[in-house]
Amino acid sequence: MGLNLAGFEGSGSFSKGVHPPDHKEFSKDAPIEVLPAPSRVVVPLLQNIGAPSECVVKAKQEISMGDVIAKPTGFVSVPIHSPINGKVQKSTNVTLPNGRHVPAIPIKAEGDQLEGQALMEDVLGGEWPKDVAGSYDPKEISAAIQNAGIVGLGGATFPTHVKIMPNDERPVDALIINGCECEPFLTPDYRVMVEAADAVICGALLAAHAVGAKNIVVGIEANKPKAVQTMKQAAEGTGVKIAVLKTKYPQGSEKHLIVAVTGRKVPPGKLPLDVGVVVSNVGTMAAVARAVLRGKPLTHRVVCVTGGGIATPKNLLVPIGITYGELIDYCGGLKPDAARIISGGPMMGFSFTDLEMPLTKGASGVTVLTNEDVKKAAETACVRCGRCVDVCPLNLVPSRLAIASRNKKFDVAERYHIFTCVECGCCAYTCPASLPLVQLIRMGKAAITASRKK
């Protein structure tokens, strides 16, 4: 079926949600810079939802940028590639900002490295033709995406080839490209749309051909007029539509974006495929174009280093496996009033203190908050005001889920659909008692999952 977006400008949305200040002003006008090639990277072996990857290289082995260093161990898994030329070091274990302990492959840089403008041209620059999708077989496109190790770069890290592949059992009529970037502070997707719109549109056309979607829509929030302009220019003559959506959090959440663009609701426990839709991120589409047209794997991504606690906020093209500390140092270091470092944004990100942690494919940025930002009232008792229910975009009862998790009443948490929660943070943002609702729900999910494995 067709999608009618007439009169849609700035009005598409979903019910509930919140309106936090977007704080994009810190980094939105900073063009993408290429981080100088590091002397060493540490590449984690779990960078996607699903099965971890398995190391296929040995210590002291010489490798080149783009070489496979880990193979997938299942269908919902992806290969991992070296982001630099160098020599493999002894394998190690690392802790990621979300608290997971995973094996990792350290690589010491050796020889000349692709960097500077040459790297920018290789990843995002150059020509991106928009009339070549039909010359590829859909299975060929999906295979190229899988071989390139591409995952969702919006943060979900779901292996992209699982979404972008022919599906006769559940036909797809709409491909939605997520350019909302509704998380406060973060701007890498915005800069990709502004600076590499042709790559995004090219990738979207290839992906739509692979899944058989006749409708392609890029959803962008109304607070990004420059991105709307560049994407409309890049989409001219292609049939790709640009939907300007209401600025509201979490507009970029997959299920809510589908409602905003198509009016279709994904039932609990179901997938977008069940309503004929596939959703992917703008940065992911640029990676798809590079993988299919140039045969290049996902080794680098755009991230932002932002917030009031960083000396010079920037958007950077960086290799996977670089440490957070190196990103912060390149941006001038922390300001004296820096109080909290977050991988991602303040609504859905993870705060951490170890700056030696490596960046993964799903990390879209680093947000550094100041003392003033993190001031809050002391946690008090829940008064059952219902505000968390009023804003939950999935119509859950977050306080009930959190309190059940805290008291280890996991049967109650499951009865109230704890796994339906997408951890968007609307509830915690609006809670007058300052309850750590999202953290408690995450703890509940982890405990239930662990108990199921016993």
C-alpha cells in the first residue's frame, strides 16, 4: 500500500512521551573531523545483539585494515574487521559501559594508516550513484551487508543483514530510515545527514531493493531543518520521501517511529515485519552503501563528544576499538566542573568512569555532564502519582516494574510485561521521587534472563 505524507510536515508523532531540552547546540554545527590514527585499538568480540563473534587471528599475526579478525557464530551475529593496519596482540577481556565483560582483540598499529581526508573520502565521500540498486540481486545486497559486519548504528546493534534480506513469508512494503536522533545532546546522525546525504539515500535505495519495499521514507524531527534540506535535495528524483516529524522523545524508537510515519502499531511481542515495515538508521544506510558499492566492511563510525563538561565538543570519524579517553583528550579534555561521563546520551546511555574502555559499533557518542546538570533531589518514596504511566509510550506501569524488580518479585515484573520496556527513560525523567526506574527495570530484566539460563 502507498503512504500518503501530504500535509505531514512537522505533525507526525505518537501518543505520550516527553519533551526534554535537546541540547544539540553543543556539537550540531561542528563538521565531522577524522580522528588521527591511534597507536593501538582493542576490539571487543561482542558488538551486536545476538551471538558473539569468534576470534580467527593469533597473537603476532600481521593484519591490514578491513581484514576479518572474528567470525560470526550464528545467523544473528556478524564478522568483525580490523580498523587499522597492525599486529595482533595477546587477547584480553574488557568491560563495556553497559557492564558486560567480553573478550577482545588488541591490535598494535604498524606501517602506514589510512587517515585524514583519504579516510573521510573512503567512508563517506566520493560519488554515491542512485540508479544502481536494480543491477544487484537482493540476496547479493544482503550478503554484502552480512560480510561487512554491519549492525544498527543507532544503538540497538541488531545485525542489519537479518533485517535487510528478501522475506517471502512476511512481505515488506515500507522501509523507514530513522533520522530522528531524539536522544538529547547526540548529533552524529545529524552530521551524517548534513554531510553525507547522498550516501544515506544510496544505501536506502539498495536496502529497499533487497527487502522489496516500494515505499522509502526518511523520518527526521522538525528541530533539524538543515538535515531536512540536505536530505530532500539528495532524494530528488529517487522516490524517497522525507517525513518531518514532531520533535518529541522517543520519536526515534522503532515502534513509535512506525506509528508516526505510517499509523501502524506493532503489537506487543511482534516485530515491524509483522506490519510490513523495516526500520534502519541513517548511519547504517551509509554503511550499507559503502559495503555494497565499494566492498568495504564496517571499521569506523561517526560519534560525537559533547556536553557542557567537555572543552571542545566535536563530531568525529573514529575507528572501532578506540578508547573513550582518546576521544575526550582529542576534544581538549574535561572541564573542571565535569561530573558524569556517559556512553550515549543521558536518557538511554550508560555512565562509566574507566576511560580505557573501547568504543563499539553501537556507541554513538560520549556525553559529559556538569555538576549543575546532575544535581537532583534525593530519592524519595513513590507516591503513586502516575506520571510515569502518563508518559510511557508503551502504556506500561514503570513504577510497578521497578518496585517489583527492586523487591525481587520477578513474577510480578513479568506479569506487567517488563520485557516490553525499551528503557527509553521517559519515566525516570518525569518521576518527582527521583526513582532510578530505568536502572531498576534493567536489573530486573538481567535477573530474569539469568534465572532462565539456569
